[in-house]
Amino acid sequence: MSEPQSPPGVVHRETPHPLGPDPMAALEASAWALAAALGTMRDALSAPLTEVLAASPRRTAVLEAAGLLSWDGATPVPHPSLVPADGPAGRSAVEARLSSLRQAVAAAAQASAPAGGGWAELDDEVLLNQGRASAATGRALATRVVPRLTGLAERLDTADGRVLDVGTGVAALAVALARELPRVSVVGVDILRRALDLARTELAGAPDVAERITLRHQDVAELTEVGAYDLVWLPAPFLAQETLEAALPRLTGALRPGGWIVTGTNPPAADPLRAAVGRWTAVRNGGNACDTDRMAEDLTAAGLDDVRRFPTVPGGPVLVAARRPIS
């Protein structure tokens, strides 16, 4: 007798599937576990976590099963990733994750999978939530990274200190930088006019720093300034690959000698699934799949030196910094 043949298109596996005997069911359960986590985080923004957990014991049991919650007697011990930051930044971070989940559902419902639409296809609410969440990055950049980059804190503590915020969006990161660095001027550039319109409204609610923030409608790949900035912030994953490649030498030239560029990057994925999802979502959202290691190489190739890495949270974004040589 001949060996049984698998149906066309079906791959026969000799080893157990990493998601178990029914991987589709495991993926569906993971989606519901994410929903439980985000719902809990959202509720915890307005009530103590202990009350939130007690109010929905079945949802809480899902968090336990997912390894996001344990107990010390009667005291809940949440995984750090389950605890949102305090205040508006925490709410924006939760809403940003919810927006990502909605995008995943929308992708599943589409007959085809268009790529490269990017931020222009997102509605104002998503732009605001995603943008406001970046305020936490701005504060971390100013308070944790700048002091550790040679000479930068001193440069930014003068009336001549200048910062370029690439892809400023709704200007939340620019506002955070201006508040933490009270003597600098920040220039925010973005290619999406609608985002800049939202940014101007946001700046109207930040009169303490608005006069030190300038917004420009500009493609960073066409930047022409030379020796103008002490610090450049570049959220690398959000730029299309061709834009990133064209922009990097221009951003290097826009730095003053001794100035620093700090790039937001995603670390290399820990497993094939996350790697594949990262590549798909990056291209689908108009970005790129350049990870931390590749960015460090690209910064060095652009003529920058003293490349440094600053992890944020375990498994989360890594800030990669490099300096334009003084001579």
C-alpha cells in the first residue's frame, strides 16, 4: 500500500505544533486573552485594580491562565505589562493598543490585504490615541536618555538648543520634550496635513510650551537643513523603507557636530511568529521591518559614531542613539 497523501496545500508535520494540536483554537484564545488584558487595563484607569479584578472573576481567571496575574495570598500580583501608567499617558497607551486590535480585526474582515496605506487611512481618534501615547517616550527621552549622551544635556540647556521631531503626528512627543527641556526649541515635521491640524489643536491646550514648538508640513526625505539641530528624534519603524533610506543621510547632515540622533526601533523578534507578524504589520501600515540591529548598522554606515542602545521595557522598543563626529 502506498503512504497516505496529505490534501493539496496541507503541510504534514512530524513534530508537535508549538501552539498545540489545534493551533487555530489557540490563536483564537490568545485574541480573547488580549481582550481580557486590555479591558482590565482600561477599567483600572478609573478604579483600583483589586476592584476591577473582583468585579469580573471569569475575566480575571483568563489573566491568570495567560500568566499575566498571580496571587500572594489574597493580594493580586499583576505582570508589569498589565499595569498602565498613571494619568493621560496611560489612557492613551491603552487606547493605542485597542486601536491596534481593531486594525487586526479590520484586516481579518478585508477581502484583500492592501499594503502601505499607513497613517493616512486611520481616523482622527486613532491618530490622537497613538500620538498621545508617544508622550511617555518624549519624557523618557528627555529624562533618561539625554543625560547619558555626551554633551547633549548641556547643549539643550541653552536658548540655542534645537530638537527635530520627525513624524511629529499630534505633537505629543514634542510637547513632552519642551516641558522636560524648558530652554529648547522643537521643530516637528510630518507629511500628513491632517495630523498637523490635530497637532495645532493639541498645542492650543499646551500654552506653556506652544511658543517653543514649530510645526512644518514636510517629507523628511526632502530635508535640506545643515548643522541645525542638537538632537533628532526618529521613530524609524513608522517610515517606509525607501523614506528611511533617503532620510538618514539628510538627518545626519542636519545635526550639528557633536549632536545626537535617537531612533526608536523594535528589537529582533524572539520567535518566527512575532517576526512574521511584525513584517506584515509594518508594511501594511506604511512602515518598515528594520530592527534594532539593522538600525545600529545603518547609523554607523551613515558616518555616525558612539552608537548606544537604551532598552525600554522587556521585549519592548529599543532606543538607538548615535553621534555626529565633532571633527
